[in-house]
Amino acid sequence: MERIQTTRLTKTQLLSMITLYEIGSTTLFAMGIGAKQDAWVVVLLAMLVGFLLLWVYTDIARRMPGAGWEEILDSVLGKWLAAPLIFFYACYFFYDACLNFFEFGEIIHLHLLSNTPTLVINSVFAVTVMYMLALGLAVLARTSELLMPIFLVFLLFTLFFAVISRHFEVSQLLPVLSDGMAPVLKEVPTTVTFPFGETAVFLFYWKYAERNQIRSTAFRSVGFAGLLITAMQIVIITVLGPGLAANATLPLMEVVLSINIGEILTNLDVLLVVMIFIGGLFKMSINYFAVVLALSYLFRATNRVVIVIITGIGILWYSMAHLETLPRQRWIAGKELIWQMDHYIYQLIPLLVWILLVLNKKRMAGREAEGAS
Amino acid sequence: MLQERLGINDDIVFRSFDAQIIGPIRAFICYNSGLVGQAMIHEHILKPLMEVGNNERRAPDTSINQLSLALSQILNASSVREIRTIEEATNEILSGQTALFLDGFDSALSIETRDVEHRPISEPATEAVVRGPREGFTEMIELNTALIRRKITNPDLVFEKMTLGSKTKTKIRLAYMKGIADPDLVAEVKTRLSRISPNSVLESGYLEQLIEDHPFTIFPTIGNSERPDSVAMKLLEGKVAILCDGTPFVLIVPHFFVESLHVSEDYYMRPYIANFVILLRYIALLLTVYTPALYVSLTSYHQGMIPTILLTTIAATEERVPFPVILEVILIGVAFELIREAGIRMPRPIGSAMTIVGALIIGEAAVQAGLVSAPMVINMAVTGISGILIPALNSVVLFTRIFLLLLAGGLGFYGILIGSLIIVSHICSLQSFGYPYLSPIAPFRSKGWNNTFMRIPIRLKKKWLRQGR
């Protein structure tokens, strides 16, 4: 029995948040499917590149412990440059949350409640998430800690059943790298961005974790999530074949529906729906709460609940008014807008800040050396 | 003056006599006839004082100031205390002491003569065990502290005294283990108890509602127990117990959610069966909360998820029923709660007859009459019986079940997911005296798992704890 500070994230909480965030909405896609049967190679390579980014992100946290991304930007770039940047980040994660939110609503509409209007589904979800986030970061963290085991058990069950069911054919993976590395390498950048680069959102959360636990926990959970995503791609390809995997709206759903073990274990789509629910929920909530953190820093808001509610209504409104159907969102609008900004969000700005921090440190060290001599 | 305050009460006795202390002095005693032992007064107060010639030898030189000293040598009662105000005297008399007034002295004596009739120690009705001690707390706080003390023979076990209730003046004892209990926790409990000023404290439930962290939640954040062994166990874990005079229910803080799923017997049984029973309780919790909601969502929204053969059976029986499924569930649910509540309040012999009539006859007849379907009755029976396994969470289970049921009726499986999420995030936000309510699941601590999902053998316990740290 011990008292635990409610504003700190424990190791397990950080681990489960990152893992859930990483796997999050990847259950909806076939990642790197442009490389056909080598999609899993894409994921693995992307994970390695993602580790580089993650190293930079965690190194920033190591260099400025106890400061959130917003404070780091402020102190490194100065007030006038930082404010619009923080706002830019807020907008970006707001858009990301809207995407997650929208996809989630569409999928529930398609697979569970085809007669209920999307507005109802989305509003109910928005209110629930608002309630959860209004209770604070500790509740978000504890909920993720509680739901991650369920998520993992369901995911592993799904993969296991898919493997032992009769549609599983390892030969679908062959030949490995038939067209050389070119198609694989072409696919890697997008996969690096989504989902691995997205860990940038945790720049807002590092300050709540214990400093010496950040890096090991982050690498462990991203590695773990990456392997699970790879396993998912392998199962998708081996069960569906590269052609069907590339064209299905929800590849994993097709996999789950194909599971039939002795006429008893069928219709397991409920497992997948629970997974999509939990994954989508945390992907969205973590983005959402990052927006709340950024905005409350920007506007010096003391009452976070107000920001939570305003942002929540904003997400609901934006995704209902501006986002269109699921395929269009995924293949056209997404590519136009979001893929161009990611590089700034995920790579350029953090790298720049990191370089500045390194230079700063050197300069400080040099100055100290001068002072000493 | 004392007579003015207490005279109209029939149970207060005034008795005057001449005390023989260096010559006769006018004296009177005053006591509450229902709370004292008459023989004790006669033996310990009247006899020593009234026997002539007995006292000169023992109290050679009594000045006015040394009243208590002198009399404590004469009186052979177990505890004698000097009192100075009328107010004090009134309180003492009402709580069962005898007050002795002597002519010419400005103070009186309060003499311990309490001998209250009380219920004998018996097996508690709420927490019955197959294996384990069969004694339960009674309504007497002195006896209850003794029961705990007998379990923990250790000077570190502290009972702190308090009095609460401006009208009832109820005795409260705060029990904790010095050195094990967190001093901050003890201080927190004390401040919370001292901050409240209730008119009356008739049961520990009064206190519970006044000092709990979240008055508006359906989850109990303060535990209670009727069993000295489980209270002792919790005290040794570092918790604080609040005993209240007049009730066998002792409050224990902080209280965690998982504790509602445990009984002290888990530790007395061998680990295999104990772990099995704990697992069973978790399953029962899930079953009793989710069964009705899942049934409704499956039959009215997602028929595709039911295996075809089962679906045709259910559809065939549901066809004859005039109500929508959700209404049917609510009807049977209400009927079940009615039968249960009636079973509790009825005198015991009628209770069992009631249950048979309610469960067997009404259930059977309702199915035959086509008012409800047979799968529905099975489903509600599973729900009800699983609920009985976890009596500590009775109200929680009832409300979450209704909540999920309504959401499932409106939004199907999606509603259940949303409802679960709301419930989960609500539990996650709760605290009990500064400790997270869901500890040790969230925030996760491997050390606490010994008592959460499993009960590891006692032999290995020490090793496990060392590793867990």
C-alpha cells in the first residue's frame, strides 16, 4: 500500500500509453502494402528508422527534464517564434485526433450500427472521451493501463486463431524481396511517419514521467508495438494474399471474418471491434490531450476542463463538417494535406530543437570552462 | 441541581445514606439502573462506606482537598475518578458510572460500575465462512476492541479515543498499528473525523457517509467488516479501522475496489481452491454486470454474431413474447430485485418459502404464459446468482448493470463499449483517503498482485514481497 502521486506517470502507464498509441489505429490499415508481400519488411525497416527519431525525442527529454514540449519550444526558440509553433502543433494534433475520431465513427457505423446516424455515434463517443479527459491525465493513464492487457489478449487471440485457421498460407509471403529493395524503400517513409513518427506527441507527455525511465520504456514499448504490427501484417498477407490485402477497406476485419475453427469459433469480429475501439480511443485521446496541454499552455488557462470541452466540441464539429467518406479521407485528402506537414512536425522541428539544445549545451560548457580558467 | 437535570427520568436512581468516614457524613449516590450492576454498587460502594468503624483506621486524616485520595483507599471499585462539574457528572451517570456526592465537598466521584447487558459474541451473518473463526463483533465497543486486541497482542496496536455526535455522544475508537500504518493516513483520518460535527451517530454508516472521499459515487470507498480476524488482517496491512459504539460494523480505510472481491477465508484455505474461488468471483462480477446487456445487444442489434442454431432457438422463443427484449429484461430484473429484497426482510421461515414461490412458480408460469422467454429467464438467473457471489458490491453491480443495459438497448454493442469506458474511467478517477481506488491494478504494482487476482501460498509470500520491491 503506498500513496502515488496522481500527476506522475508510472513506468507501466507510460508503457501502455505508448504501446496503445502505436498500435492504435494500425488495426485499420495494411501498412506498407505498396510493397505487396514484403509489407512486413517495410514495417520492420520503418521501425528502425522510427527508433532514430525516438532517440532524438527522448534525448530532448533527457536534455530538458521536467519541461513539456511547449516549454522547450519556448525556451529554445523564444516567445515569438514558439507561440505560433505551439499553435501549429496543437492544430496538427487536433487534425490527427479528428481523423482518428472520424475513422472510428465510420467503422462503428459500418460494422456495428448501420441504422444509427453517424452524428449520434460520434457525439456519444465525443462526450465519453470528454468525460474521461476532464478527469485528468491520471485517469487517461490508468485507463490505458487497465485496458492494454485486454487489447493485447484480444490481438494475440485474433492472430493465433487466424494462424490456426485453414486460410493461413505461408507461401503467400514468398518470394521475399522479389523486386529488390526499391518498392520497399519507397514505402518506408510513409510508414515511418505513421505510426512510428507519431510518437512525437509524447514530447508533450515526457515531463510527467520519471526522467530515467523515459528512454528505456519508450524503446521497449515502440519495439514491442512494432513487432506486433509486423506480425499483424504477416498474418494479413498470409491469410488474404497481397492483392486482397491492398484493396480491402479493413484488411484485419476480412482476416477475422475468415476465421472458422470447427464451426464453433466463428464471427469473431466482436474481438476486432473491441480492439478498434480501444486502439482508436487511445490514439485519439492522446492526440486530443496533447492539444489540450498545448492550448492551456498557450492561453495560460488554469481550468483545463474548459479547454477539454471546447476542444472536444471542436473535434466533433470539424470531423462532422469537413471530413468526408472513409476511402476518400484515406486516399485523397489525407495525402494532400497531412503527409506534407508531418515532416515538419515529426522530423524537422524536433531535429532543429535538438541541434539547438546540443549547441546550447556546448556553448554553456565552453562558457563554464572559460569561467573556471 | 442534578435532580433537576435527571430527576424526571425513571431509570435514574438517587439513594442517600450516611457515609462513615471519621464520623457520619451525609452522602448520596446517583446511577442509571439499567446500565449498572446492582450487586457491584452494593458490594463496592455502599458496603465499604456504611460499615461503622471500618474506615477510621484506613483514612486517618482526611482534609477536604484529599477526597479522592481518601476514598480511593476505602472504595474497592476498579476505577475511581474525581469529577468537578455537574455537566461531567451527568455524562458519567448516563454512560453507566455511579456518581458519589458527599456533603460539604465541592467535587464528586465517578465510580466504575458498568455492567451492560449485551448480545453474546456470535457468528456474523454477513460474512459467513466455512473455515475460520466464528466470532463477530457485537454492539459493545469495549468488547470489540478486546476482540481485536486478542488477535494482535502487541503494544503497537493503538486505540485512540474520540466522541462524536453532539446529541448522542457516541464513543469512537480509531485503531491502527503504530509503525505499520502511514502516519499521514492516520492524521488524515483524524482530521476528517474532527472536521465533521454530526448530531447523531447511530451506526458507523453515518460516519462513512460523512468522511468518504466521493459522496456521489456508487462505489464504496470505505470498507466495513463484522469479523475481528479480517479487521486484524487489514490493520496488519497498515490500514486504519474506525470502531463505533452501538454497531458490529467496523469501518476500514483506505478501501480498494479489489477488496470487495476478497474474503478473509481466502487466506485460510489452501491456495489451489482459494485461487479458484477468487477467479470465480471475478468471472461472476463480469457475468452479473454484462449478461443482460450482452443479451439485449445480441438479440436486438447483432444477430449475426450468434451462432445460427442458437439464433433460431432464441428467435423461436422470443417470437411468442409480446414485449421488446429490453423491456423484458427490465421486467424480470425488477421482479428479481423484488424477490430478493422481500427475501431479506421477511422472517426467515417465510423467506425460503417466498423464494420458492417467486423463483420456481412465477418463473415457470411466466414462461408458459408467454410473458417472458425461457432463454431470458436463464440469462437473468445467471445474472442474479453471480451477483450473490459478491455481496459487497451489491449496489454497484445493480447500477452498472442497469446503466449498461440502457446503453445496450439504445446503441447495441457500441453502447456497452461506451458504458464500460465511462465506468472504467470513473473508477480510475476515484480515491480512498489519498490512495488510488483501483490500486494495485491501476496504477500497476506487481507487489500488490498477491492479493488481487491470486493468492500465492503463504510460504512463498515473504519471498514474493521481497522480489516485488
